[in-house]
Amino acid sequence: MRIEVLGTGCPKCKATMANAQKAVAELGIRAEVVKVEDLMEIVSRGVMMTPALVVEGQIKVVGRTPTVDEIKKWLL
């Protein structure tokens, strides 16, 4: 499974990354959690506000930090 956090490094982006990593750890699943910071890449996906969370190519949330529990639901 591939989870991407799209964002430039703001506090909300860092919190989203931490929450995604925690959700993966708590579920005990195998997943690659990566940070996408390239602005052109982010915009090319249609994301105009960060942070954004992408699971398996599907945008799950844009413009806010999802909770660990929200992320867990998207991963199951």
C-alpha cells in the first residue's frame, strides 16, 4: 500500500505525516508512507490546499490534518 502526504513542510503537513505513520503502525499493516513536497507535482494532482493525503492514488482529504482514526478507516 502507498500513502502519500502532499505538502511543503508546514506544521499541518508534518502532523499529517506523523498521523499517517501512527495509523500504519497501530494497524500493523505494510505500507509505504512518503512525503511529496514538489509544488508542481502537488498542483498537477489538482490539489490547491495542503496538506493532502492520498491512499493508493485516491485523494482522501485536502486542506486539513486528518486524525489517526480517520486515516485508519481509509486504510482498512
